[in-house]
Amino acid sequence: MANGMLHLFLLRAMKATTDQAQETALRTYADDWRLFAQGLRKKAAHDIVGSFVTATDELRRTGMIVSLTKSVILASGASARSVLRRTAEAFGAKVAIHVKDLGVDDTLAATRRVPAQRKRIGDAVASADRIARLPHGWKGRARLTASLSRNQSRWGMEVTGLPGHAAARLRSAYVRAASGGKSARRAPEVILALVALHAFLDPALDLTRQTILNWAKRVAGDPHLLEWVTQAWTRELGQPSPPGKPRGPVALIVTQVRALGWEPTSPGLWHCAAEPRDVRDTEALRNHLDAALALERWRGLAARRSDFAGAEGGIDEEASFRGPRRALGKGKNATFGKYACVLSGGTWTRDRHSRAGYDTDPCCPLCQGTRETALHRWWVCPRWDAVRGLQGRKLALQGEAAGWQPRCLWECGLLPAPDPDDCPPHPPREADCGKPRQCRLPGSYLVFTDASAMRPRDPYLRRAACAFWAGNHEADSAAWALPGPVQTVYRAELYAILVALEIFRGDVEIVSDCKGVVDEAERIRGGGGVDPTSRHADLWVRYSEALGAQGIRSVLLRWVPSHEEEGSDRISPGDRAGNDRADALANAHAKRIGPTASQAARYDRRAQQVEAIQDVHLRILTAAQEADPQGTQGRGPQARDARPMLSLIHISEPTRPY
């Protein structure tokens, strides 16, 4: 009765809204009004915003109060959201377009969210199955799978969340797509990490990454959001949502932060143990987040499968995947497929067939009473002694002496992360990096900047240093360590220019051999803006501020092609000499802060060992496939009964695992 009376009371406003907004559907329940528009971006955005304004005006004429802070407009995709924002501004900023700022109970409402999410996931699975059938090889399928994964994060998954069963369904689909449908008994964590290095195709990990990074980007673009969500954030900390059912966008962020083992102290500051995680520092947050997600990936795999024991402390992905990625770059799809099979624990021995339910004797036919496990095949069985060679037999002695620990190395070819003692000290904070601090007296300065990094291809050893050489003011020259967790040469080059600009006053000419940094610096100096969500935005913002600092009369930035051959007319002798002096300063300091000779030697020995182990795995797998090229693995219980294993040494991988 009450709903009916309210419906009659609002009937005039409903009819007026429907008449004026003919392209937009209006659905009502009690005092809850919902508007839906679809179509081309600009038209749909114009329809939905115009209808919202119309509905607001009509409701207010009836004496109702419309709260803009409780009204949410959603669009799928960054481009659609951008168009929606511009359209709303054209209507006089009557619409507050924020999604994650309110902590509403369910932004999309369960009746809309669940069917829409189910359809999108079904479409993604169907797309993955089509990718798996394409004759594009590993590289082509990997690119398509990565593109499919990126598109899955654009429909609001970081707002609505993703149930565990849906994440598992997507994960299996991505593995099938990347591997061409051959995924039996292979660890999905390894396949997805191998085909997309430095990315997170696993839907559960990608959800965590997108949720946290998108929140950080929103805060960078609008710092006032921190105040808006404080109440909802505090409520979620005090009264957590039920497991797997976050109450809303704010609850989802808090849940994902806690899933990493971090403490979401406040909307803008989190803690990992005693270390702070500042949400506004997007560059450092991205680095810490990727490291935490990689550790979570390998920790979960080690807990789930015993053949990956030893991976719980992390895997050196650069060293472990260097051989496979090299093969993929040369177009050797068959070789890469064999790497993927072994690394993901997908080899089918007699022991595995027996445990899978096949009517098969689990013992090695040549080693009576010994189960044919993967370790037995790789390192013990005398059938493959000739294939192992002298190097393989030496490795077998090393593995036996170590008790075949860690298993992930000897059985699957994955190298655990090095011990902290085998790595240089962590990069310092900015306050302790040794950079010059005292501003120089105003004058005319010609400053050459440069940067250097030791072991740039090895993340565990990589340490970067910055330097500048001040020419006629040589006493003012300096070199120091790049602070923070992001240790790249590009960032070090940028930081060297920034420090030079913060130190010197008067007329300053800065010369650098990093064209990318100089081009972007000149764009900003010419009046260009800094995107707060871009890479290294923290340093670019400081650079923009330093350009207008007191005491700076003029600034000139130049790029020099320092790698030109001697005598080239593209670089003057003076510029070459100045760049060489700055380069020498940076190299010398990078050697001081980088790995010691013993640390580098130990790391190289480990990297060489894992490549040798993978080589033995590959040669024995190839020989086993040649010995039994057909394979007799069936599918399902009937096939297992009808197709017993007849060969002495059987594996199920195809001869050419594309």
C-alpha cells in the first residue's frame, strides 16, 4: 500500500521524465529510480546525463530531495568514462561522477551485476577457446590472451569484484588459450607467468592489481577522495565484510589490500610490517604491489603442489625464463612448448599415469621396484645416461648431494629467489641516498648529467646511480645512489636532471644523453602538463615545480648523442668530454653500491646452473618423445580403461607442442 501511494505521488514526475528522456529507460521501485542508456559513447552519455538532470528537476518539483552524493553514474571502459565526465561538465557540473568514493552497499545492484558479469565471463571463455584453436604459435596466442585479460579489467571488475569460481573459470580459459588447449596437469601459474613476463594474467591477481592501482590513480587525480571515503573506510575496518562478499567498492579495496598481508590503516596510507605504503606515490606502490603479487603467485603454487616445493619464497623469473623466452624470440615454438611443459610440471611419467587412474604400472621398466617419477626420469634412470652427458651426470651428483632440494629447481627447472645475503643492500631512502643538498650560488652553469646501473637485466642485483659533472665548477660535481625501489636507468637519468635543477641557481644549461627524458622535460618546460598517473609522475611533478623555483633565471636542456663514434660531427668534443666525465662518475658510484664480486659470481653460477638443468630436461624430454612419438594418454575413465599404456617409457606430450 505504501509503495503504491508513493508511486502515485511520483507518477507525474515519472511521466515527465519518461517523455523528455525517450532514449533512456526508467525503472522504479519505491523511492529508488534507475536510468539505463546504451549505444555510441557520446549519445549514450548525453542521454543518461540529460535524463538524470531531468529526473532530478522533476523530483524536486514534487518536494523530493535528491542527493547527488548518493547518485552514481557508471560507464564501462576508460574512454566511455572520459566521455561521460565531459558530458556531465557540460550540464553545469550537476553530476558528481565518483564510483569508489561513497562505499555504497552495491553500486550496480545484484539484480544487474550478477547476470552482466556472468555474460561477460562467458564471452571471455568463448574468446579464449577461439584463441586456443588459432594456428598462431605461442607468441601470437600469448599476445591475444594478454589482450583478452586487459579487456576483462575494463568493465568495472575492480568495482564489482570477482567471485572465486569466476576467477578459476577465467584462469583455466587463459591457460587453454595460451597453450593451444594443452593444459592437463600443468600449473596455470607457470604458464601465465611464462607467456606474459612482468604481467599478471591470473584473474585473481589481476583483480587485486587493478583494484589497488585504479584507486591510487583516482587519488592522484583527485586527492579530495581520501576525505570522501574516510567514513566508509573506517566502517569497513571496524566491521569487515563477510569473506568473499565485500559490501561495496571501498570494502573491495580494503579486502584486496589485506589479501596481500598489508594493513589498510587509512585510505591514503597502508603498511607492510613496519614499512609504509603511500597510495599517492604511484610509482613506488606499483613496484611494491608487483613484488607482493609475484610472491603470492609462487607461494600459493608451492602450497598446492609438492613438486614446486621451494618456490614459496619467490622465483627468479628473469633467470628461470631466460632460456624459454630466447627460444620464443627466435620463433622456436616447439622448443618453447617443451620448456613450458617441463617448467609447469606437465610431464607424464608412469607414476603420474598411475596416480591419475590409468591402469599402468607406476614403476620404471628398467629400474625394478622404483617408481618412475619426474626426478627419476631426469636424473636417475640409466636409460637416459647418454642423453644427459657428462654435464648432466655432474648435475645429478649435485642434486643427490642436496637431497633434490629445492624440488622446484631439480624437477621443474624453476630457480628460487636468491637469499638477501646474496644481493646488494636495499636502495636507500631519499634522505640517505647521498645526493647534494646545498644550493649553489647564482651564476652561469654548464652541467652534464648521466646515470648508470649495475646488472640492469637482473632485478635482484640491479642498483642505479646518478651523477653530474659541473664543468668549470668541477668541485660541485657529485654522484649518489638512486633512492627508492624503482631502479631503472631512465628514472636515474631523470633524477640526475632534477637534482641538478634543484641545486644550481642562475643560468643553468643541462646536457644529458637520454633523449626520452630530455624530450619530456622540454615538453613540460614549454608549458605541458604532468599526468599524475603517468610513470615517474612524482619526479616529473618536482621537475615542473623546480623550473619556477626562486633564483632560476633561465634553463636550457640539451640532448647529446654520446654513443656516436669518435670524430662524428653530431657531437662536439666539449660535449663528449663532459658526458664522459659524468658517465665515469655514475659508473664508479654504481660499482660501489652494486653487487660485490662474490655476490655477482654466486648469482651467475646459479643462473648457469638453472640453464644447464633446463637443458638436461629438454634433451631427455625430446628423446622420450622420439622414443614414443604417438602417446597413448586417453581422456576420462573409459579411455583410461580402454587404452592401457603399452610402451615402456610413455609421455603424453605431442611431438610438436605448439
